[in-house]
Amino acid sequence: DLSERLAEFLAKGFHGDMGWMQAHVERRTHPNALWTDARSAIVLGINYGPDYDPLAQLDVHDKGIISAYARGVDYHDLIKKRLKKLGGWLADQTGCALKVFVDTAPLMEKPLGAKAGLGWQGKHTNLVSRKFGSWLFLSVILCDLELDVTPAENDHCGNCSACLDICPTMAFPAPYQLDARRCISYLTIEHKSQIDLEFRKPMGNRIYGCDDCLAVCPWNKFAVPTSEPGFTGQPDGSLATLLALDDTGFRARFARSPVKRIGRDRFVRNVLVAAGNSADCNLIPAIESLLTDLSALVRGMSIWAMSQLDIEKALLLRTQYQSREVDTGVLIEWDRLG
């Protein structure tokens, strides 16, 4: 069933630019396809629950909202050190062979987490826990021990459709199905090209990831804020400050954060979408300065952001800047001004 669902997901193109999913599809279907000696999977979860309401942040239009999971240090780094320590202890105690994984291999952690009893995959396709709600990082130890099986968790979504209904880009074609190409987390993190016009307004001030479908889940009433200081990082930054980031500034600000993986150009592209949605004309000088940015991705989105805040100025600048452009994508943005 899992193999069939994955094949259907890929056949529909729901994975978008994530070609690595297609490239390693045969290794995703079962842990033994990744390591033939594996006999058991130990699945662990660590709570990263925020101490604030992510949905309330969407009304603060002069700030760029970063997903709760990415505000602290990179979870891969923090969890893997502890996982290796735990794996070392297990190997010493039992003599087993093992491998550890923190979202770094073609291993389907969410279905494994459900089978291990940590929770169930909700209608938004993420794991939901009765104890921690939607806020769990997952990691896996594969070992060659024959361990007792933990009962799987039942699905407790019932008739609720809150996570499906709240999605601003309608990324769920049906319950338990996600079209990543429409998902704001995908668009702001994985998508390397310009963001399609239809998604820019719905993005609001989300500049890295989206927590809407997680935050609205009723099971979060049992969630508690994380006690891990590494996951309680920097607050959202002002759009004016973030627009001014060059590559050096970006690397310095997000040195230990998951945000660093998308690079400065994609990040500023996202910030420009938020700026265009902000209705804050004070941002116009910062946006105008990016019309000559070295990145075509940034230049193209700065045109759109300018047009949202001051269409007359954008039209006046069109001839001046359009004559300099050689990038087709940027020229398209100028042509959209009419």
C-alpha cells in the first residue's frame, strides 16, 4: 500500500522539483531496500512545540515569518549527535550493528513513526501525536536486532478537516494527499525557480516554510512548548532588515539554522513576496535597490513587489530597467506590468 501511494504521488508529479524522490524511489519502499541486514526500526521523536501561536504571527505584516521548526539551530545537527550517542550505547549493550538517520536518507520516517506507535499520519500527511500534537522531529535507528513490535497508533482525525480547510494555496487535493507544488513550505524552501503568480498573495508574510496546517490541528491542545533551548531561536526579522541581506550577511545570520540551505537569493526572493504583500510603502527604497541585484531571481521578484506597493513607480521604471535585462524570466515580470 505504501509503495502504491508513493508511486501515485510521483506519477501525478506532486513532488515538483524534488527529483531526488524519483531518483531513489526503490530505496524508499522499505528499510531493507536501504540496508538489507535491518531487522528492526527504532523511531524516536523530539518535541519542538513553539511557545507562541504561529497563526497569530500572520497578522504582523512588517515581519517575515519563519516556520517554527527552523527558528533554532539545525535539528539535523542537534539530533544526530544524540542519536549517535544512543546508538553507541545500544551497540555496546547488545553487540548489534546499526545505522542512524535524521532525515538524511531515502527513509520514510512518517510511516515508520506511525508503525512504531508515535502517532498517525494526519490528513495533512504529517505525523500527529496525542501527546505532542503536530510538533515532532523524527529520527530512526535501523538495527539487526529482532525487537518486539510496538502496536501502531490508530488514526484519530475523525471527521475533522481543519488542516485541509486552512491551507492558503489549496495544496491538499484530498485528505491524506499533498500536492507539494502548491505547498508554501515547498515553494519557499525546495522550489528553485520563480514562484508562480497565483501563490504570491496567498503566501502573505511566510518567508520560510508554513505552519498553518500543523498549528490548526485540535490535537495541539495537548502539546507543550519544547524544553530544548536549541529549538527556541531567533524571532522573526523585520522585512526591511531581511531585504538588506547580502550573501555574507545571510550566512552570518543563519549560520546554524536550517534556513541557510536555501541560500541568500531564494531567501530574499521569499522576503520580497512578503514585502509586496505588506502594504508598507516604506519598503519601496529597499525593493528598488534590488532591481539591479546580481540574482535574476531577486530582480524578478523585486519587480512584482514594487508593482504591489507603487504600480505607477514600477511602470515609470520599466523602460529604464527593461532595456538592461537579458534574462527571460525577469523580462516576463516587467511585461506583466501591462
